[in-house]
Amino acid sequence: MHLHFSDSVDLHDMVTRLEQRPGLTIQVFLQGPVDATVGGRSLFPEGDGHALADTGPRALMIARARPELFERRGQKGTRVRKVSVTLSHDWLAESDLGAGDGAFDIWRFSQSHLAQRYWRPNSRIVALSESILSEAHYTGSFRTLHLESRVLDLIATAFSSLAYDPAPQPGRSLCMRDLRRMRLVEEYLDACNPDTVTLEDMARMAGVSISTLQRMFQGVHGMGAFEFVRRRNLERARFALDHQGLSVKEAAYLAGYSNPANFSTAFRRHFGRSPRHGRREPQVS
């Protein structure tokens, strides 16, 4: 379990980038605009690649089945107050989340890569988050215990809003066996050249029919197999542009595009910026 909290003002325009480990993250934004992405996706859908205005407290739960790039853009003079709690898959497994029907849904949610849930936090979650920020200034001997008790309370309250909400969630219609099959397919895609992979190859790896494979992709990722591969390739290309110094032409080839112009168009539509912009050296904090 990892806790991060912040009550700060950006002193200048900046971009923060870091790789997030697999796990489940609960974030409560108490104040300030949100301009951040994970794996190229805006934290809140209404952001659509742009800063989301400060309209009061909001909460987010996001799952990562594998490491992903987190990127936040800050603007000078912006004050941000937030609390973030990240739980590893080991922590979730040791917490006996399979004890009830509602808790079982949380485990399935945590296994669905980039599954997201947004909601307006109730007064209890806001109060706990405010208390965690206040504890940052506490210097007594029991500071760690105070923080841990409030964080555990925050986790339980947030989980209850997911576990017992009837709204459909990614992966809810899939059994654990299908989720394990999806993990095998994703590992297969990581280990091979995705440009040459066919639906038949992926279905064979999972031991299912092509129609079942497509249903599994829709259930876990909310998109078909080819769209998932296309987006995954774009994300790999973006990481190579931003961190490995590849040219746009080289990144286009990595993503499976023979025409760099077509790659640039697809990149801009997916990430909301030009691939050339990602090759600049922003100030990182």
C-alpha cells in the first residue's frame, strides 16, 4: 500500500512523467484542475485530452494490469489538493476480497487493465481525505498509525461505492478463467511482433474461438482485438518517442505504420498532441 498526498501550488508550467506499477489506485481530487493521463487516456473522460476545470471534489479508481506511463501537466499558479492510494495486486489478494459477491467484483475490476470508475465522493470520503492532508503536518509519535487508520477507512469507503453499485464495470461479465486467458494473450503480444499477429494466433493462444476472443476483449478493454492492438502499438511508439529518442519515422515503423503522416494523424487523435511535441525536453518534477 502506497500513499501520496499533495497540497501545493505549481510555481511554473511543467510536465511530470513516471511509470506506474501494476495495481489499483484510488484518487480523490479536492481542489484544482485535472490535466493528466495514464497510458494515454485522460483520467476523467470529460477531460478529453484537456485540463478538466475545478468543479469541486471528484474521485477516481483505476486498475493497471501492467506498468503504464502517467503524465501530468501543471500550470503556473495552479493549486492542487489531492490524495492518492495505490494497492498492489498482492495486497488486494491478501485482503480476502473474494469473501463476498460485492468484494469479488472489486477483484475482477482490479484485473482489468485501465478499467476506470469515476464518481462524486460523498462527505465521508472528502472528510477522510481532508484528514489525511491535515496529518501531513502532524509530528507526533503516532503519525503513521493515524494516517494508516484513515487510509484504510478511505479504501473501505471507496470500495463499497464500487462493489455495491449496479452500474456495469469492465470485466464484470467475464469469469476468472477468461481474465487469465486475456493475461496470456497480452503477454503473448508483449513477446512477439504485433504487426504479424492475427486473430487466429491470439485465439489459439487463449484456447478459444475468434468470437469468444472478441467478446473477451470487449469485456476487459471495451474494444475489439485489433483496436486494442492498434492503441497498444501507439502507446509503445509514444514511450519510444518520449524516452528512447526515436524519430517520428522510426516510431511510425514501430507502431506498424508505413506512412509517417498517417502515423502522426493517428497519434494526434489518440493522444491529443503531435508526436514531434513528445520529443521535446519538458521540465520534469
